[in-house]
Amino acid sequence: MAAQKTLKPRKYLAFDLETAKELPGDFSLWRNHRPLGIICAATWANDADAPRTWHSKDVDGQPAPQMTADDLIELVSHLCAMAAQGFTILTWNGASFDFDVLAEESGQHDHCRRCAHDHVDMMFHLVCLMGFGVKLAKAAEALGLPGKAGGMSGGEAPKLWAAREHEKVLAYVTQDVRLALQVAVECERRGEFAWITAKGTRSAKPLAGGWRTVREAM
């Protein structure tokens, strides 16, 4: 535990996106419904006071139904530039979802592949470590951190965005990157990962050496 606390804190850039297509039934089958489109995204560096939100605009300057390829290329360029500046991109399930969708929608497959391999996907790390995944909200709860934005779930984002409730969706994606940052930093500080199990009890695992990138976790 003491050795864990001496690790040099990482410079993180948390990243998350919300997709445009409403998916029926089991979300795990999302690949059957692609392309999904992207309505918005958020990034938040842990040395910044506030997040940056990303979405396209229509001719009236209002949020567009989904992001254009040009705007998504700009987002990919930002992720790559921040990584080049020494930031570690951070996601929750980004290796199997966010970067997959972003690559398809932006056309930047090589850049997204490199970002995916070199970033920290906390969910992927946990699957490699424990053999199963955990929800971000359950990790935050076990750490005593404020949870996700209330009143909606990620699956509702497409419908709310289409109904022009843009601020609600942007608040949700912003909460996700805030929570990811807090969970990552707090787990490294404590030297363990904790979560609330399906039975409602708290469980924890040592996080020896801190979070692993996808490449390292594999």
C-alpha cells in the first residue's frame, strides 16, 4: 500500500461520448445496429477547472442532430494532441465502445486504434484483473463519490437530444467524465479498487502499480 502512494500522479484526460441512435432491447447488441452516430462528447483534463464539451451546430447555431465527420476528426486530433503532451486518456469501457464508435464515425481508424491501445480503460483493466466488469456508478458509490447526473440514463440520451433537451444530455456526459476522473484518482490514492456488489455489499481489490493501459492490461 505504501509503495502505491509513492507513484507519481498521472495527467489524465477523461473522455466519453453519447450515441445518436435509439437502441431497442439489449444494449450489449449495439453492434447489430451500427452505424450509431454521435450526438456529443466530453473531455476533461485533471489539471483543468472545467470540462470541454463537443457537438456540431446547425445553420442556426444550435446543437445539430449528430456530429459531423469534420467535428469528430477535430475531437480525435484533440485526443491525440493531449496524449502527445503527456496526458493519459481515460475511459470507462472506451476500448470496446467509445473508440470503436469514434473510429467508425470519424474515419480515423489508425489514430483511434493507437489511442485505444495506449489509454486507460478502467473497465477493461478490471475485466482482465477480475474476469468481470463493474458499473462506474457502483465504483463511485463504494468510494463515497457523488454519482451520475440524476433523472436519466445513457440509453435515454438519443431521445432527449432529439427532443432538444441538449443541456440535460451535456450535463450527463460531463458527469461521466468527472466521475471517471474522480474514481481513477481516488483508487490510485487508496491503492485499491472498490465497488458495490449485486448483493449491495462493498468489495475491493488491490490496485498494485496503479491503472494499466489497455496494452499493458492485455
